[in-house]
Amino acid sequence: MHKNGSTTLDNRLDAIKESIRNLVDAGGERAGQLKSKAFDVKDTVFESSEKAVKETTAWIKLHPIVALGIAFGVGYFAVRMMRK
């Protein structure tokens, strides 16, 4: 029922639709991979920060006077830098 020209056009449109579907599927897979990697990085950063907080807390408990001196020094220099 289709003329030869319209059949060719339909075939081309079907091929374009299939290409677009493939691109969308590949994009979805890539997005899933990136999401998974982002969660892995988040978990690693969270674990590392927990470890750093625990180590810092332990060090402060062992050296409270030094920790106060460092905090005072950092605060002093921060205020000096903010005023300029």
C-alpha cells in the first residue's frame, strides 16, 4: 500500500528511532555507573572523615593545652585576615 518512497522513509525513521533508543539506553547505563561511583566516593569520604575525627579527638584528649593553643592561634589569625 505504501509507495516505494514512503517505505524507504519509514525504514529510515525506524532506524533513527532505534538509534535514539540505543543512545538513551547507553546514557541510562552510564548515568547508573556514575551514580554508583558517586555513592562509593561518598562512602569513602565519610569513612575517612570519621577516622580523622576520632584520631583528632584522641589527640586533643592527650594534649588539651596544646590543642587550646592551636585553636587560639588559628582563631587569632582568622580574625586578623577577616579584618583586612
